[in-house]
Amino acid sequence: MTAPAEQAARIPRATYRLQLHAGFNFDAARRALPYLERLGVSDVYLSPIWQAAPGSTHGYNVTDHARVSDELGGERAFTRLARDARARGLGVLVDFVPNHMGVEGGANPYWEDVLEHGQASRYAHFFDIDWNPLRRGLQNRVLLPTLGDQYGRVLERNELQVTRTGGRLFLAYWERKLPLSPRTLAPLLTRAGALLTLGADDPSRLELASVALQAAHLPGATDALAREDRVMRAQEALVMRRRLEGLTEAAPEVGRALDAAITELNADPVKLDALISEQNYRLAYWRVAAEEINYRRFFDINDLAALRMEDPDVFDWAHSALLRLLGDGLITGVRLDHTDGLYDPRGYFEALQDRARAALGAAEADDKPLYVVAEKILEPGEALPASWAIHGTTGYDFLAQLNGVFVNERAERDFTRAFRWFTGAEASYGETLHSTKHLIQRVSLSSEVNVLAEHLLRIAEADLRSRDFTLSSLRDAIREVIAAFPVYRSYVREDGSREPGDDAHIRAAVRDARRLNRDLDPTVLQYLEDVLLLRAPDEAHRAAYAGFALRFQQLTGPVTAKGAEDTAFYRYVRLVALNEVGGDPALFGTSLNAFHKETRGRADAWPHAMLATSTHDTKRGEDTRARLTALTEMPQVWADAIETLSDVGEEYARDLGGVRAPSRADEYAFYQNALGAWTGVTDEAFVGRMVDYMLKAAREAKVHTSWAQQDEAYEGALTDFVRGLLADERAVGVLRDLHERTRVAGASNGLAATLVRLTAPGVPDTYQGSEGWNLSLVDPDNRRPVPYPALGRTLTRIEREAARNALKLAQTLLRDFMTGDVKLLVTWAALQARRAHPELFMHGTYTPITAGRHVLAFARTHGAQVAVTVTPRLTALLTRDPHAWAVGAAWGSRTLPLPSAGVYVNVLTGERHRARGREPRLPLAALLRTFPLALLIRQDT
């Protein structure tokens, strides 16, 4: 069936993110739909639904984009979910992963085909593989860094063995079974024939000889084959495999002879090495991947191979299931993961909308028939390219801006001083990031840098004016410019077009590279700038320059992401609430004016962008951050606390040969995260969460341990430190006191951020479970099960009691705020307001309201409809009592200006307020008499 044309432009009113996995599959999501419908969202937003690596808990290691996940229930279960959602008026927004595929463990049939057939594979063009690197041993082969030791040692220990399953032969390394090139099996099959005791004219012997001959005459993996010839070659290999399987079943003596030949081969390391050397891959020690791997990866993850989505055939294959489900009306929107990794993001967005237009039967004039949001990290001051055929980002920019609103900017000097005193660190965040981006290029992504340098060397050698540049100097220049690149990437296209600001970013990076490394030959940097800006002497060079520039910008993003989010964020821990995806830890807070400016700009340019405050990727849950930002209102309290904690911590720290464990930075981060995630008890569940978090944080920081080089002694000492501190009543007492001082202000921040997210211009997303307090840490802590039955019962109570006496309900839930039910009330009430006034919140103008330093307020207006959001900030400074809510007399004589006179109802409490006059105002003491925030809807006259 074809979806109706009007569905093509469906914009969600509000979304709710669900994390799918085997333990929470399509059927489990379907059972949550009645609750989500009652909560008030319009769309269910699902993590990737496509076939992923077995046991995946997140779905981003997709192994087949053209197939719905069997572990989640398969396409039938998804169809039931989508149809049930549609019957309830809910849309289905799905996460799609265009940049890469999971290739671990033999679960990806396309990757396995490439390993088996090499460049002759039908799917060789799917992956971004350099078949001709400078390293001779990798010519025409894929480097597979899967071994736990050096290849020769693994071979000597007989850990590599040829095995047989029916008619198919594999190279086994423990549980991993790698395919063998069928063409290389001819000698082994011939040897099996020689071991047969059957007569010369026996049909089984003749058949085995025929299969061996068939293998020997297969076209070579490096032969220039047309697409149809590759298909025929694959079919021939399949026929060969089936013939061998049938033969071994019909004639067991053939199977025994083949097994005997395999046993001989496995016992002879020289012959086994000869066979392995003929394969389309080269096995290697996993530690060499960073320097020599010759396929593009997702960041530095060997098991995630990048796709060549710019190839039209790859695009059509990858999106076939998505577009079919879209055309059937089962999918209504798409969230795109990591689009900065694509060769040409703009071209990809346009292609997706073109295909969606056909699937939906939408009008040709509709340039964005499908609701699409893209994961894009915007640096401060960077604008989302207006030419992109999407509806906005997934909300990390909004998250960072809103998060900063609740930071006391005036406390920056105090927090910087405390951080430096405790850790001894003097480097700024910018200096830290610059060094970690260099580290990533040297350690994690050095192979990608090497490939890029070799690419640039080939271009340079083709020009007499640049042929004297050495590979080493070009590599150094690339590293320096990437380390200084001010944004995640530029967007030069093959035709030379680019996005506004690209040239300025490139020039700034080269300028800073010169300034930061005076030893680098300036002529090399100038040459690199010319190439990136496509300042070529002729058209032939311009095409080569563009090819390099596109590859260069595919690398700046991963280096920045790994250098910032996965390294610097764990080193520069001045205030970890700021160390969030999309944020800049150097920016200590967001002024009200800056927030309003950014929000108004988003309303004008991207009115349907997603708004998020927690995601599957955030480093801390929204309420963990909210509590930590409250600390900035009491810097002296924090300074006193860490002084005491430091004294206690010395008793549990260890000296590991001159290295303190934990480091002072890790210890400082621990205290903040322990406070942010504090549940009130130090039971094993909490202690275990903190141990797991700190081990991950220390490995991400890459100072004393790392994922690649785990230091067991340091990690053991860190574990003991965390457990010791959380068992020491002195330390627990300090944390408990900090919690008592910050819990009200932190909860106020959390409620305020929730209301702003749900009423600001854009499409608000609620991350699963975040309608209650989200005191989680980084994944997998933020993917713990959500108790939907309990939430459903609480929502029923709220619905019932709000109908009776909304004010009494709000007061009761505020008094018992630690349960999180008050946040569910705010979420439900705001979503009901969006449901009742969809045009107002989807298309209403955004007008900032100035009511002093302690109020973040704005109006949404659409025709005669008016909504006013009023939220408090910096409440501990306002009340001067850390245990008091910002209600009633705390507001003194402050007033709130309103856009127009009339009767306004606070939908959170049911209270009515009349505003009169040409410049109407409401006293904040009356408006927030018993509840600390308000969502006012003006009643029709």
C-alpha cells in the first residue's frame, strides 16, 4: 500500500526515544504505546531497527540495512508495532545509520563476501577500502587486526586452523571463522584426491578433480571484472561449494580424504602460511590497526567499517527497506546518525528526500517530503548549513545552550581556581583539546592520517612545484591543521561548491597550525591550504585537490569527536556538567541573552529541529547535570567539600611506582559524578555504577590506562579507591551534605529545563525514562530498563488527581519531589498543552521575556493564541536557602511582563491569573506562589 501524499510532510509534535534490544524488543515497545499515547507524545522514536551484530544492545553496529532485526522480532513484529502506533495516532521515527556497518564475528554477509572474494566481490564497492596502499604486503588485501599476538607466534601455537563445515572451508581463529578464497582451495582439493583410495575412474574421484579444476579456473580476485561478471563468479563459487557438499555427503570417503588433507595442512606451518598469504585479507596483531588498517572505520573502531554511501548502488541497497516501510506508511520520519562521516552530506540528504518523495507519492515541489533530523555537532558560533534538505539537528546544540543557562557565570574564576588547586592542571580546555587531537592522530587514527598523507603525496608528485615535499612533512602538516581545525568538518563538494564559512575555517586552521608549530615548513602548510581551498593551477589539479579535500574533511570529524568527547572531556574536569556532547567545557555558562538569541535563530531557520536534553549518547543524564550546575551557585561550599574529601582520599590513594592512583584529575571527576548520580544510599548497585563509570572515564582519558592498553594495577587501585571512599562515613557524610545543599536547586533546574524543552520552538524529545529523574551516567548506565508499568500507574494517578485538584496535586508532588513524580507531572501537563494547541507550539513566534537574572521566560504567539513559559534559574542564590524552593515571597516585588492582557491559566497547577492594562504584568510572588514554574495559556476572550 502507498502512504497518502499528505503524510509526506508529517512533522512530529513531540517524540519519545526508546532504546531497543533483545530484552526490550518491538513487542515490548508496543506494550508501552498506551502509556506514551496518554503521556502526550505524537511519535515513537526508535533506536536502529535494522539487523545488527548478535547481542547488540544499541543497534548501531548494523550488519544489514536492508533487513529488520530478527533479535527485535523481525519485520512482522515491527509492522504490528507501527500499525498499533498508527491506530493510536502516533508516528514512528526511526534511527538510521548511513555511515558504517558492523563487521565483527562473521555476522555481516557483505563484509564476509569481500573477505572471501576480495576486489572481485559483488560488494567490494560497498566499503571504503584502499586496495593499493604504500605498504606492499597489503596490496589487494584487507588488513584484519584480529589476532591477540604477532601473526608468527599465533601460527606457531596452531591457533590458526583450516576447518570444514560441509562443503565450505574456513580459516578458524578461536571462535572466528574467516572465509577462504575459493580459488586458493584447488591445491587442497587436489591433495585430497591424491589421498583417496578409490579407483582412477571412480565417479567420486572424478567429481572431486572437477571441483578442484573449477576452483583453479575461477577468475582472480584482482582481475578487472564487470559487475555482472562478479555476480557470475560468485554464482560459480556457490555451485562449487554445493558440489563439494553434495559429494562429501554422497561419498563419505571423499569427506575423510578432505579432512585428512586439512589435517596435513594444519600440521605444516609453512604450507598453512602459504595458504593464508593467498587470501584476500592479511591477518595481523590487533595493535597494528591504528597505523596500518586500510579500510575507513567509524572513528577508531575496527569492527565498524565505513560505507561508500556516495555510490548510488550502495545508497539504493541500504535504503531499500527504509523506503519500502516508508511507502507502506509504517515509518513517518528518520533520525540520521553521524552524517559528518559521509563523503557528501548535502548530496546524501538530497538523495534521501528524492527517494522519499517517490515512496510517498509527494509533489515534486516538496523539497523535504520526509521529516529528517541529522546528528550534527555544532561548535559555538557555527551555523547549520541552510542548504541541507533536513529539518534540523537532533538537538545537541540546544542541549548545550540550555544546560549553560543554569550555570552561574560569575563563579567561573572560583571553579577554575578549585580545579587547578586540586589537580595541578594549568592547561586551558583549548590547550587540552589541541593535545588530545594530536594524541588521537598518533595513536587511534594514525592509519587514516597515513592514508591521507599518501594521497596528498601522489598529488604533490604530479606537480613540479610541489614534488619535493616529503611524505613526512605532508603528514605533519595534515596533523597540525586537523588539530587546529575549529569545527568538526568542512563541506567542500566534488564540483568545488562549499558551505558558507568553510574557507574561513580552513584558513583559521592553517593560521593556528603555523602559530602553534613554528618548526613546520610554512610552504608545506601553504600548499595544504591551497589544496583544501581548491586553488589549483588547472582543471586536472582541481579535481585531484577536490578528491583530497573530501577525504580530509571525513577525517577531521572523527579526530575532533575522539579528541573532545572521548578524551578531553575526561581530562579537563573543571565542571563535568559542561562536558557534554555538543558542548564546550571552555564556556562556563550561557547568558539569558545568548540563549534567547540562539533559540530565536533556530525558530526562524529550523523551526522543526529536535530538542533534546538527554540522549543515548549523553555523558550524563539531564538531572545529573542539573544537580551539578547547582554547585556553581555555592562555590565556597564546593571548595570546602573538596578540601575535606581530598584529605580523606589520601588514605585510599596508592603510589604505583611514582604514579598516584587515582590521579588527582580522576579523583576530582569522581567526586562530581558521585554527587550528580547520588541516590541517597551507597548500596552495591550505586557503588558498582560508580566503579564502572570511573573505569570507563579513566580509559577514555588515556592518561594512566586506556581501552587499548589497560593498566590493571591502576584500574585496580581506582576500583579500590571508589569502594573505599564510598564505604568511609567521612566521605559519605560530605557527599550527603552536598546532596542536601544541591538537591532542591538541582531539581529546580531539572524541572525548568524540562518545561523549556517541551515549549520552546522545535520538536521536543523525551529520552526513555527521563519523564522522571534521570540521574544516569554515560552508556551503558543510561540504558538501564525503564519501569513502564510503574510509570503508567503514576500517570493514572496524576490524570485522576489533576482533574480533581491540580494545585493540590502539584503541591503534593513538589513536597515529595525526590520520587520524580513531579517531573512526570510537568512533562505530562506540557505535552497535553502541546496536544491541545498544536499550531501554537509548532508555528508560534518566539518572544523573550525579561524578568531579571533569575527567570528564563518567553512567549509563544500564534494569532490570538498565547503561551508563556516561566522558569527559575540560580534559585539557591535567589532564596539564599539551599533547602527552599523559589516560590512565593522569595520573589519579592519582581514582576513578569506579559505580551497581552487577559486571563492566563497555569496548566501545571490549574491556577488562573488576570493580567490587565496596556503593559500587563504579573507579580512573580503570586504567579509562583506555591509551585516554582508556570506554563501559562491565555484563555480565549
